[in-house]
Amino acid sequence: MTDTRTHIDERLAAIERTLLEMTALVAERVGSVTSAMLEGDVDAADALVAADDDIDLLSLQVEEGCIDTLVGEQPTGGALRFVVAAMHINTDIERSGDLVSNIAKAVGRLQGAHPDDNVRDLLARMSAQAQVLLRRAAESLRNRDAELAASVDELDDVLDELHYRYTQHVISDARRGDLDPQQSLQLALVGRFYERIGDHAENVGERVRYVIDGWLPEAQVAERAKACLEDGDMRPSRGLAVIDSVAEDRRVDAIRRDFIANVSHELKTPVGAMSLLAETLAGTTEDADRTRLTDLLQHEAKRVGDIIDDLLELTRLEETGTAADMLQVDDIVRRAIDKVQALAEAHRIDVAVEGVPSALTVQGDRRQIVRALTNLLDNAVRYSDSGQRVSLIVEPIEDGTSLTVRDEGEGIPRAELERVFERFYRVDRARSRETGGTGLGLAIVRHVAQNHGGKVRVESKPGEGSSFTLQLPVTGPEAV
Ligand code: ADP
């Protein structure tokens, strides 16, 4: 018994050490990316992008540590809460790491921007504040200190206030003509970056508090754990079963909360940019500048529209039924190709369809399947370089039809493969934004596959390309 306890404690301590190391690393990187930005040091920024792997590696260690603990030790009570919190904290810190990389990528484009001293000063202060927040969150975790964790919330208000003043200064710089519209937009997004780091630190604080306060009475956790143990078999997965049962009442709530938070974040960026652009536009008299600003404004408005369209599509997929019509595959292919043709031509990408067996049919919902296939083709085009080729391979398989979209584009790192189907998950946020992505395309594809009793999988190699396969079984969706 004592042995087991010591073992769990050791494991938890190792997880905690790694989390603290990650937090310290992110805080340091926030400092470095700020100085790279202030000095326009593109080499330093590139080095930061390259060093992102360090954080991913640590994050993987935390993930493995948590799973090993769950499976090997079947923790209950406080230990279980700690593991759950650690998994969430891990995601938050890893995302903060991603943000640093994305902002580092933007540094190159900011070169030549000459914000006045006020903006530079605010930038430095936001950075310092974001670092304080991350450190404070880490300290509260190390010391299990609820009060300290709560103070992250309050401190975050300071960052919000600085962010507000920063935005005001960027607007007045832009009005005076010290910044061109692209630069002011870029600087506005940089401001949002610090705000987001603050949000992540706040999340860490919140998790620490629930480790301390507990979100399920100890007795209840122990009871459920006991029930799972009595359930018998499958010893190795008992830890996971415990966590599953503990989490079930909270899960739906958490998903809803996360989703709303994500949507708000996603919309806040373009809406913030629009208000900044509109204000700048109001103070601009030069025709050329007005045209540029209007174009940018339209671009951001389209982004908001696209996100809303995709959200509505997801809701439709969840709430309305899936038709079970008999459909000609060549008709579906033609419709999907038609939708991406213009984009492909604009990018000088050849989309080739390889042998659609005539008279091949699938059972399902035409609109849904066309949408899923269009999303895959659209991604293949957007994540390829001009001159590359995209192929669509249609094959009858034993129990249905398989549609594979293959590209020769940038590919996806192995560690991210599973996650690209999550809502709003992007491997490279900046690139997705540049190419007009909403982060919802693959979530829609996965939903369509599920509605049809099928599946979607991906194979990819960075630098060589990706291949997404949508398999639709012959049985089609259950009639609704
Ligand atoms: P987005 O609208 O950002 O493209 P998706 O849900 O369609 O969102 O895709 C999620 C992420 O998966 C993308 O941001 C991108 O990083 C990655 N991705 C999707 N398709 C491809 C592809 N064909 N090649 C490389 N990366 C891809």
C-alpha cells in the first residue's frame, strides 16, 4: 500500500515537473518573441519556430505520464483530479506554445513597421504581464495555492487593459499614416496574441483550483472507482474507465463551454480586425488607402461569414436527418469538382480524377457527401503549392465506396494527424487564416462520415503531401 502510494506520488511529481518546465519554457519564449518583434530580428524568430518541437516533446511526456498513471495506478480522489487537471493544463500550455510560434512567423511581416514609442512600450509591458501570468499560474500549481491561482484572474484584467490601450495606439498610429493597413492589422493581431496567452494562464489557474477544491466529492469518486473495479475484467483499462465515469456528468457541459469559448475566440479576431479597419478607414482620405482598407475589410467579413456558414452546417449535420438516397458516384464527383475548380485554377493546381467506375452508386445524402468531398478537395488545393497536382481516386471496396483525395502539398506532422479532425484545430493557424480556412472543414467531413456509418482517415508526410480517404459503406445511413 505504502509502495503504491509512493509510486503514484512519484508519477504525479514527474508530471508536475514536466508541466512546470513547459510553462517556464513558454514564458521564456513569450519574452524572446517580443524582443525579436521589437528588434525586427527575423533569425531569432525563425529559431523560435524551430524550437517549438521542445514543447511538443514535453507535452507528449505529460500525456504519456497521465495515461500510464491512469492505467497503471488507477488513481482515485485527489490523485485522479490531479491527472485530469494535468491533461487540461497540458493542452493549454501547448497551445500557448503554438501561439508563440505563430507570432514568430508573423515577425518577418512586421519588419519595417515603425510603431511609436507608446506602442513599443505597451508591447513590452503586455509581454512582461503575459510572462508574469504564466509564472503565477505555474507557482500556484507547484504550491497547490488556490489564492495564487485566483489572482491570475485579477492580473489578467491588467493585461486586458494594456491590450485595450495598445489597440487604441495602433489605431492612432494608423490614422496618422505611420502604419500601412497591413501593418496595423498585423499589430492588432499581435495584441490579441498576448491577450490569449493571458486566457491560457487563467485556464491553468482555474484547473489548479479544481484540483484543490475538488469538483466531485471524494466519496463519490471512490464509490465509482469501486464500481468500476467490481465490474471485473480489463484490468489495464480500469483507470480510464474510472476517469470516464467520473467525467461523464461534466463532459457535455465542458464540451459546450469549450465550444462556445472557441467560437467566441474565432469570431473575436476578425471582428476585432474589422472594427480596427473601419476606424482606420474613417480617418483615411487617400483613395488608394481606402481601397486597400475596404478590401481588407471585405476579406475579414468573408471570414466571419465562412465561420458562421460552417457552424450552421455542423448544427444541421447534428440536428437534421441524413437522407438515404441511391446516388451516382460520378455525379457526386462532378459536383464537388465544379465547386473547387475556380480555386484550383487560381492556384494553378491541376485536379485529376482517376477512374470513376461508371454506374458506381452509394446510398446517402447527396448534399452531405458533396460537401465532405468538396472540403477535402478544397483543403488539398489550399495546402498545396502552385503547379502541384491533386488527385481524386474513386474505388469500389468490399463493403462500399472509397474516395481518396491526394495532394503533394506541405503535409501534416505525425503528432497532429489525429487532431486535425477536431473543431477549430489547425496545424498552422497563420497559414489556415491566410488561405481562408475556418478550422471546421474536417470536423464536417468526419461528421458526414459518421452520419453515413462510414469513416475518414488520413495519411501524410510533411513535405510530401497528404491523402484523405472517405469510406462510405454500402449500407448507407440508417433511415431517419
Ligand atoms: P481549415 O479551414 O483550417 O483548413 P480544416 O478542418 O479543413 O480547417 O483542417 C484542419 C487543419 O488540418 C488545417 O488547418 C491544416 O493545418 C490541416 N490540413 C487539412 N487538410 C490538409 C492538407 N490537405 N494538407 C495539409 N494540411 C491539411
